[in-house]
Amino acid sequence: MNFIFAFFAALVLGLISLMVLSLLDRRADRSEWNRLAALQPEDPEIFDPEMLADLPRPAQRYFAYTIFTGAPLLPVAVIEMTGQFSLGTKNEPHYQPMEARQILAAPEGFVWSMRMRGGMPVSGSDSASWTRFRVFGLIPVARCGGDPDHTRSAFGRYVAEAVIWAPAALLPGPGITWSAVDQDTARVTITHGELEQAVDVTVDQEGRPVEVSFQRWSNANPGKVHRLQPFGAFMSDFREVDGYRLPFRVEAGNMFGTDKYFPFYLANVTDIRLPEVQP
């Protein structure tokens, strides 16, 4: 009888501990989300094509397409999406339906909160400081972050996503430089503290950014060793959003541009907002 009581007491204590941990993580999500949202300027500058005068031609085409003349420069974006996410491999992707909500505030950070629908009920969040996912909202299946490898990898991700969804964050300024790769590809290099990331963006004849690629610090390889390796995305289905043209379809994955490319992330955006801060 004492053994049974001890067993159930330990089980209840374990469940309570997992619930408290989940509650604290959600509180951290909200706190970081609110911090990033507050970075939106209260009195934003207005986009003027003269801002592009010193940029290489493919970068000029990128901004001319993605930001309308006269649009307020709002670098913080909120993106809601559905789509598919893979926890498998290139040969056996086992895509699962997912829905997610994200705040993007390069170069400061991001929060991506995701929930899978169908199959394994995985949910959790990614940020510049953590990766935390659970089954049934309680049992941890991934919990890492707070180290230089995670920070460097996450920085690459959200800088590249700024190219996709937050072009106002990438206009020339302190810590942001642009150079030409070829007639249709420009490279933006972002420096933030000790972090630095270069991302290439390729535009079509209209200036539409259709491809993003970069060398990401990642351990998504058989040896699980952090190293630089190609990552990238294809963008399509561009729509007008509050003075911007942004993609509502994004396919992204590891080993971009090689025969090992695996698009584990297939997103269909349902809403993009560039919320203005009320003074």
C-alpha cells in the first residue's frame, strides 16, 4: 500500500512540476513577445526611394518591389500561418499539419509559437534564447537554448525571415550593409553585437524576392555537429499588406541548393500585420 501511495504521489508531483514548467514557459513567451512588440517605432519614418540611392541594383529592386513609396517604415511584423512541418527526414518526411504565430523584430529577436494538428500533438515555441516543444502541452520532447550555438543559429533564421517578411528592418543603417552578388542577387550583412549574418536575396525581373539563401550555423546533419551549411527558402504568392508586398507562401529547408535539400517547413500565411504603436 505504501508503495502504491508513493507511486501516485510521485506521479502527481511530476504532473504538477510539468504544469508549472509549462506555465513559466508560456509566461516567458508572452514577456519576450511584448518586449519585441515595443520595439516598433512610435513615429516611423516614411519610405522614400531616395533611401536606396547608394544600394546595389538588385537591392534597389528588392526594396522598390516590397515597400511602396510613402509607406511607414515598420520593422516589427506579426505573421500567422498554417501549413506543414516535418519531424522526419528527406526520404521519410512525415509532414504534419501545423499552425503558428510569430513576431519578428530583427536584429533583436523573434518568437515563433507552433502547434501541430493531427498525428503527434506537439506544441511549443522557438526564440533567440530557446527551443521548447512538448507533447500534449506538458511532456518535453525538445528543450535547448541559452548557449552560443543556439544563439548563432537562431540569429541566422530571423535575419533571413526579415528579408522575407520585414524589409523595413533591412534598410541601410548601423549594422546593415548591402553588396551585389550578381545582377539579380544582393547580399545583406547584419551585425548585432558579436553576431553577424549574411543573407542573399534573389529577385525576378519585377524585383519580387523569390529566393533567400545563406550559410546557417546548424547541427541538422547526421553527426549532430554545429557547422555552417546551406539553408534557404522559396517565396511566392505575394500580396499587398499596409504599403508592402510580402509573400504568403514560403518553403524552406536545410542543404538549400544541393541534392540533399529537404524543405521541412511549408508555410501558408493567413495574416501579416505591421502593428503601429500607439503613442
